[in-house]
Amino acid sequence: MSQTGASASPPDLNPANDDRPIATGGAWDPPGFSWALFEWARNPYYIMIVIYIFAPYFAEHVIAAEYLETGQAATPEEANARGQAAIASVTKWAGFCAGLTAPFLGAALDRGGRRKPILAVVLGVLALMSYLLWWAKPAGEGFSASQAMTILVIAYVCYAYSEVIHNAMLGDSARASALPAVSGNGLAFGNLAGLLIFIALVVMFALPGVIAFPLLPEEPLFGIDRSAQEHFRIVGPICAIWMLLFMPPFFRYVPDRGRKGADWVQAAREGALSLWRTFKRAREYRDVITYLGARMLYADGMAALLALGATYVALFLGWSFLEMIVYAIYASAFAFLGGFVGAALDTRFGSKRALIIEVVGLLIVLAAMLSVSRDAIFFGLIQGGTVWNGPIFQTVSDLTYLSVVALLAIFATASISSSRSMLVAMAPAHMRGEFFGLYAIAGTITVWMGPLLVELFTTWFKSQRVGMSAISLLFLAGLIVLLRVKHNGYARDEA
């Protein structure tokens, strides 16, 4: 069957037992725009805390430093491994908690009351946990390592819950044919926000006093002390304040299809029973379940890239702190474009074909990324060398890797957008929250798989490059399963 956007409409968009009107607006109408702006407000937490800044800081300057100071690690390499293991432990426990509970939350949302009050509580806790990270200090000051890890786990689970609720409200923000654009806009806005915050961090805290440049302050602003790693820790309060500043439009304009006065206890009970029936009747939703299995596999590969990619390039190419910050800004800029690319591919080819293009693109880009070493590119076919004597990215290998990372960021963000819009198209409208709960499982319950494969391959072959290549197995497996999914795509609205 055809996978294009002109195919039949998704099933059960307005079931007989649901008299609430379906959305008719476009991607840039207030509901659709505000739904996307939610990610502008929330996603910097994931970009700053989970990926680029706080997690590497915590692994190196808190966990690894503590192991070295107490003599529990004999070498810096062993201490760094302990730090990486601590971050993996946070991800493991957070994924375990979210994976076990998010589906029940989603199922209850389909039957319960207003969603926005629940979302407000979840976001409030997330903002509080983010703010508290300021006190995750090195050298045993502030929170202990275990306390900081607990804060990170709570924040991660709240982030997952907010994603379930937010995604479940996607179908209410615009008409069906506009949803790919709404979803893509959200990813674009989220990455643009991260880009702007990165630039601000560099200008206000990282470069002052390091290089002389017009308009740069002579010292870090607001009394930030880099010797106490405050330029790392400040991202927690920044993300918390940013979130609270930009959330109001979502609560003002996005419709809340929850029923006023509904009994949440009854909704949770009915949702759990319905979730059990969904598992028992999996054959009736075979394609949705198959798609979620495919998404689990390629999303695990993506999670491994996000968790380990920055560490890989820092060690393999020997990039400095400044290079890593510029790398993060650069990747965020292209990830911003990836949201629009995902929407365009969805609209042109339909969600399934868009995902196939994106996953194949990720496989090709991963191979190109691993072809780069310090001295050569394309697995030694072309020798590298120094291009210029500037402060960053001096070699052919550095510049080639940056070019590859641009495509990686685009395809990665586009795949997230297409994954989300495909589930909205496939899941029955009155069960979207439930299926987005299962979607959360697909993205969290096996999040350990990618890092485990990388660890095993690295150990067996004693090679970082071969270790990272293991991620391709997850992309390949996800692609094979995705090809088995039957999906007709969105119906195009008549003008």
C-alpha cells in the first residue's frame, strides 16, 4: 500500500464515543505554534544537562575526581570510566522508572481529566530539580554524588512524563495534515533554543579572560568562578528559568481535551485495564506494535550516539573544551534545520518513507563519521594534515568530522520528528496517550542496549572505532523491522 501523504486518513480520528471536535488549525496558528514552542522551553534541559554540558562535567569533575582523590581509582582513565558508569547508571534507573510507569500515565490521560494541571506539576518538579543542580559541586561540596544522581533521575523521569503528555496533545494542536509540520517545528525550536543558550554561555562565561575579542567582557559575568566549575553548574538554573519563562503560551493556547471533573483514580484503573487489553489484543494493533519495536531499536542506537558521541570525539580526536562547546553549538544549529527537514520529508513522502530515508541516512553518516581518525579520513584513503594554526579545528580530520556531524544532526532530529508524527497517524485518536506511553517505553526501557553493545565491541576489539560501529547494528535492525510496518500516512486536507 502507498506510504504517501495522500493516502487514507489515520483510523479512528474521531471515534463515536468521543464527541469532542477534532482540530482544524494549521502549524502556525496559535495552538500549533504554542505546542511547538513547548519544546523551545523544555528541550534545552535535555541538550544542556543530559548531553553536552552537565553530564560530562558531573562524570569528570565530580565522580572521576572523587575516585582519584580517595584512591579508589589508580589512573585517570579508570576514574573516567567510573564517571561514565555513573552517568550510565542514572540513565538506566531513570529509564527503568519511566518505562514501567509512563504507559500507565498515557493510558490514564486518554480517560482522565484535564492534562494541563498534571503537566504543570511535572514541569514544576523538573524545573526545581534542574535548579538544584547548581549545588552539585566538585570536591565533595554541596550535594553528595548519590544525592545529585537522585536529582538527575527524578528530573529525567519528569522529562519523560512531560514528553508523554505533550506528545499525547499533538493531535489536538492542528489538523491532521499539519501535524508533521507542528512536530518538526517543535524539534527545530527546541534545538534553536539550545543553540542560543550555548552562544550565551560561551560569550558570558567561557571566553571572557581567555581570549581578547571586541565586545567580550574581561571576566565571566555575574561573578561566575570557572575554578569552581560554576560555568558548568550554572546551566541547571538557566534551564529552569528558561523553562518557566516560555511555558505560558502552551498553557494558554493548546486545547486540553481532558474532561473536566473526571475521576483520575478511575481513569488510572481503567487505563491500566485498557493497557492490559491492548497487550492481549496486540494482533489488532499489529502494525503499531511492530512500529514501536522498530522505533525501540533505532531509538536505542540514537540514545547511544547522544550519550557517547561527545565522549568519543573528545577522546578519539583529542578535542579541547572550547572545541567541544563550539561543536555543541554547531550540532545544535544543524539539528534546528533537522526539524524542518523531517517535516518536509513527512509531507513529501509520508512518515514511513521519511523514516526509512532518515535511518538509512544515519547509517551512512555513522560510517563516514567512523572513517575519520586524527591522521586520515575515509579509513586512511586520504591523509590528513594541518589546515590552519587557529585556536580550534586545525586539521583536515577536524573539519571533515564537523561536516559529517552536520548531516548526523539533521537526520537525527528529522527521525525524531517523523517518529512522533507517524505514531499520531497510526494510533487510534482515543488511545494516543496510551500508545505514547508505549512509545516512551520504546525509547527508554532498553536504553542500556546501545551502550552495552559499544562496551562489548570496544572490549573485544580494543578499539573505540569498532566499539562505536556496534551502534549500526541497532539502526540496521530497526530499519528491517520498520520495512515490515504497513502504514498509509496522513490524509491531506482539502483546501
